Amino acid sequence: MDLYQALANANNQSETIRSEAESFLTNASQQNFPLFIHSLTLELTNEERDPQIRQLAGIVLKNSIHSKNSERNEILIKQWASIEPNARNVIKNTLLQGLGSPKYEARHTVAIVISRIGLIEIPYAMWEELIPALFKNIESGSEGIKQSTLQTLGYICEEIDPNVMSKYSDNVLRVITDGIKDESQNVKLAGIQALCFALEFVKNNFDIKDQRDYIMKVIIDNSESQNPLIKKSAFENLVKIATIYYEYILDYMNPIFKATIDAIQNDKNEDVVLQAIEFWTSLAEEEATQIDEIDFNKLVIPKALQNLVPIMLETLTKQSENQDGSWGITPAGATCISTMSYLIGDRILEYILPFVINNINNSEWRLREASCTALGSILDGTKDFGNHLVQLVPILLQLIRDKNDMVKETASWTIGRVCDHQMNNVSDSLEIILSTLMEATADENIKVATHACWAIHNICQAFENGPVGRYPTLEPASQKIAQCLIVAIHRDDSEDDDHKLKTNAYEALNALISFSNARPELIIEILKLTIQDFEKSFGMEIVSADDREAQFNLQSLLCSTLQAIASTLKETIKPYAQQMLVLLFNVFKNQSIIIYEEALLAIGAIILALDADFEPYFSNFLPILVNFLKNVDFGSVTNIAIGIVGDLARAFGKKFSGVCGEIVPLIVNDLTNPKLSMNAKPSAISCLCDIAISVGADFIPFLPLVMPILNQASATEIDDEDFLNELRETIFQTYTGIIQGLKSDNQIEELNQYINPMLEFVVRINEDPERYDSVTSAALALLGDLAQAMGDSIRNLLNNKIVREFVNNGIQKGIPYADYADQSIFPKKH
């Protein structure tokens, strides 16, 4: 087999032939990488080869020098750089000639490959000839060369550090705008697309008014192009500018408003319309992020509301006849309205409510559906509906039974949004809302049933923080709600539409269990049914990947229900714990990280419910737990496992000592493993705190392992303030936990050699004026506990200016534990 044949076979339908081809390519790369890259280059630029083979050669070539995975990418860059310079030059020169290929697919692929090599070499001055060569192509090349060269330049500008190519910035802008003015539509399109890629690169040019005016004129002029691809790309430029150059956008709003509104109202090309709408959505999002920094009266969106909202409402009436949830003009318009609502709040009501009220009962289904969409889109950002929302809810409930499916679907979605964001405003209608929704869970339209289950979930969630209106709990209706949700779960079509009905029904059931104050007897009945369904799930017939996915999805949902039940019933689950845990342990025989997460969370809830009574099941669980602690590649699963270790230590107390020799080194290894998520580090340190408190003096053998890690972590510096303060607080708490554990067994002297790093940590955070009060509080608690545990021997060390000022500042600010630290360290004052 040669390279050409391998490339041809790589797309063969036969898995065997395809696998052999992939093995050939891998081996060829490993045996002689320079020859492999050169050969791929020749295949890509060979005009006599099949276009598909040439394109595949280019893709393999690109993937041989670049990866989205940063670690893999570093390896590939070094591999490319290891090729002898003359050999690299031959490859690069061959590729540059390939930009002139008469076949678009080939020259476009060449552009991608050249840009990847450029991004590797330009920062190190290894291909100084590239950018001037690209300029020359654009200035005097053929149509095809100009097109592919502009693409190359755009791809490079999109990712490269502008400082690396600052000497070229003026010429980059010049050749791109020259391309945009070219007579060829293909070159013009490549130019306007390249400009979009290069917008951040030309920041220095954009900051100069004359040059900015010129760039904006070029873009706005092309937003009126008769070529829909060019027009779309021009609007893509405006979308990007709205975000990265917001401070300049106001100067150009008149022509932008005219161009976007004209496109939204009159353009026949959906892609163009979508980008024109996206400009306003992006602008509203950007103003929402800057609202605390900019005078509200200077924002663009509030000024444009009167003219803009009616245009967006009009887009809601352009529904597709066969709405399948895919993106289009109507959902884009709804998203824009929602984003504006989030920005300006109740100000949008005067423009939306008249449309809704006037059209929600209209005989034309498009207007009824559009009214529901408009109302649903503003429920998150608004509050002051007066009586309008209360009056609209009964109409929405009627529309759930509408003869038009799209109206039914959107009405049920809107009611779900009402229940999510406005439940307290419509609480007097709770009974009729619930009644209609329970009926809708059996609707033959699966989307209506799915939305109904979601709405019920939102109602249950509303009771999490106490009564809703005049209803103290959902308990009186809980049995009927549970029954209709269980029926929905077992519908024959509940797996359709990507399992959304089954998922929403289970999530609603879990919310009912958690927040409705349902009787324990009802939850036990749900538990029994859940156990039955779980047992049946292991017997599902699996003949395809879809069958396996359905099983994984179902078992994941069942795990979440067991978690909700254990968290709610607590020790009441004890008679059923063995059945629950056998099922959950069996889940780990599957190969699905998503199920692992849900199963571990359920087991964690059972541990918290049973406390020390989990001991009989621990020996079967330990190998599962150890496996996840050993393999950080499991990601969030390992994070959950670390949290469970802390729960087990608190539950078992001294009895946890027996597994410390196996568990503690694994936790320390995880902490030092760069693959462990930074967000999991505080949890892992806190886990050591739980263990130390629980096992007392039995933690002494691990002090030489743990204390240096805490000392190392205490020296961490990172820009993320929230994370840094959480980490520091956790380290202080862990020091305190170790002290308390040793003190409880009268072994506090074992800590003597580790005192200095603790005090140095206190000094370090004292020098940080930006530290959070919670960190100060944890440090004060540590100082107080040290003084209480070690007595006068440590008090003499602590009686210094730094500690006195630190404690006194804490007292003045009312920081928790400041008085405790003062009384413990300086008892003679009191």
C-alpha cells in the first residue's frame, strides 16, 4: 500500500480497510516524519489527483502539525520544527505554489495548512518571507490566488499575537480592503471574511478615527451588497465589532440601523437576516455586561427600542411550518427580544404587552403563536406586569389545547417560563395551572407533554424556599402530580425526541420529592417503583448503540431519583439501602462517565442519610472509590469521589483509620496531579481536614506527607480572586482540623515542627489587603486554636506586633473568631 492508496482507503465504508489505511498513515508518520509531511504536500498540490484525495491529504497534513489539545499541539510543533530547515522550505514553497490551484477545495485546504505553519513559525522569525509573499499574491495574483491568499492571511490574523506582526498591520489592512474592492465576487468575499478574522489584529488601526471610519464604511457598504454571502459576512463583521469595539459603535449607529433593519424586513436570504438580528442581540449582550460602567442614557438599545422591538416582533410571525426546534428567524428574533428584556427590564413591557394582548386570541395561528413566544421571551427580565400576566395565564392554559400544534407547543413552553420566573405573581392561579399541566403530561404531542413536565418541575422548585402565595406546600397535590409524572415516564414515546420527555418527567419527580413536602409514605412508594425500574433496566435488550444510549440515559435518571429520595428521607431509607446500593454498584460495570457521576452522587446522598450505618456496604464500595481516586482522568467523577471520602470520614470517625493508609496518599497524589481540576483542589484539601478531625492521632503518620503539600498550596498565587480566597480559607481550616484531631487524643506536640509554616501563612495573608473576610476569620480561628491547644509555649511566639495588629483589626471589623483569638492568645488582657 502506498500513501495515495492509504488516503483513498481512509474513507472506505469497510471498517477493516479503513483501519488498515489509518494504521499505514500512523506508521508512515512515525517511521519518517519529514518524508511523510513532504509526501502529503505533494499529494495535496498534485493537480492530477482526485480532489477528495487531495483534500484528505491536506487534512492529514494539518492534523500532523496542529491539535486543539494543547499538550498534543506542543508535541506536534516540536515535531515540525525538528524537520531540517531546507526540507521545511521545500514543503513551504510547494504549498505557496498550491495557493494557485484551479480547484477551490485544494487551494482552500492549502490556505489552512499554510496558516497553521505560519502560526508556528512567524513568532520565531522562521518564515519571514511568508507575509510579504502573501501581500504580493493579493496585489498581482490571479483571482484564485487572491482568494486563497486572503483566506490564509485571515486565518493567521485570527490567532496570532498582533505584537508579533505589528510591522505588517497597516499593510494587512490595506491588502484586505483592496481585496474587498476587487471586481471578483469570490475575492471580495474572501476579503470581507478575512477582515472579520483580522478585526482584533488591526486594533491599532481601529483606534485611529480616520482609519476606523474607512473600515466601517467598507463594512457598511458591503452590508448592502447584492451577493448574500458578502452581505452576510459584512454583518458578521458588525456583530464582532459590537463586542470588541463597543466604545466606538455609537458613531455609526444610523447607517448600521438602516442596513440591519432593511435586511431583517426585506432580505430573502435567511442567513443574512439571521446575522442582522444577531447584531442587535450581541449589542444588547455587550451593553448588559457594561451596564454598571456606562451611563444608562448612553446605551444604544434603550434608544432604539421604539423602532427596534416592532421589527423583532414581526420576525416572530415568520415561523417555519414544520418547526423542529432548529435555529431560524423566529427563534433568533425571540432571543434578541429576551436579551433586550434582560438589559432594560420593565421598560420593554410597553412595547411587548400590547402585541401579546392584541394577538393572543387572534384567529390566525401565526399571531397566536407569536404572542406566546413574545411573552415567554421577556419573563426572565421583567417584574411589573400589573394584572396583565394574571389575566393572560388562563388564555395560555386554553392555548395548550389549541388545534394548532405549534401554538400548543409554544403556549406550554411559555407557561413553563411563567412557572420558572413569575410563580409568585401568578400563585393565585396555581391550582388551575397544575390541573392543566397534569392533563398536558398525557398530551399526544410529545413536546407539549415535555414542556408540561418541565413546568411542573419549575412549580416544585418554587417551593424550595418556602410557601408560594397562599399555598404553604404542594403536599395536598403531591400524589396526583407523582401519578401523572410516573405515567409520563412510562409512555411508549418517552424515549422519542432525544429522551426529553423522560428526562423532564424524572427531573420534575425529583423536584417533587425534594421540595413538595410530600408524605414519606408517598416517597417510599416512588422508591419501590424506582427500584423495580432500575432492576428492569439491567435486562434491557441491547442490540445497537442507540439501545445502549437509552439504557445509560435511563439509569442516569434513576440514579438522580435515588439521590433525591435519599436526601429527602434520610435515615428512613435504611430498610431499602441494600437494594439501592446493589443497583448503584452494578452501574459501575458500564462504561459511561455520566452514569458514574450520577451514581456517585446518589451513593454520597445515601452515605449522608445512613451515616455510620453505611459501614456494612463500605467494603464493596471501597474498590470503586479507590479506582476513581487513582484515575484523575475521570475528571468530575474523581472530584465527586474526593468529596465522598470526606463524607465517609465524618460518618465513620475513628473507624476510618483502617483505610487511611490507602486513601490519604491517593488524595495527596490527586492534589499534586496537574490534571486534577483547579476547582477540585480546595475540596481535596478539605477532605484531608475531615480525615484529620475524624481519626485524631491516627493522622500522625501522614503529617510528613500532608503538611508540605499544605505549605506548598499556601504559597499559590493566581489571578482568580474567588478561587485564591477559597483555597486559602480551606488551608487554614485544614490546619485547624489537624490541630483539633491531635488535641482530642492529647498528641498536639506532634505538630511542633510544622508551626512555623502555619504562622508564615498568616503573615502572608496579612500582607494582602484584598483578602476576603472569610480568610481572615479562618486565620483567626487557627491562631485561637493554636493558643488553646499548645498553651503558653505558643502564646509567647504569638505575642508579637504582627499578630496583635492582625487580631485587633479583626476585632475592629467584627470578623468572626477575632474575639476568640484575642482571648486565647492574650488571656491576661481579659
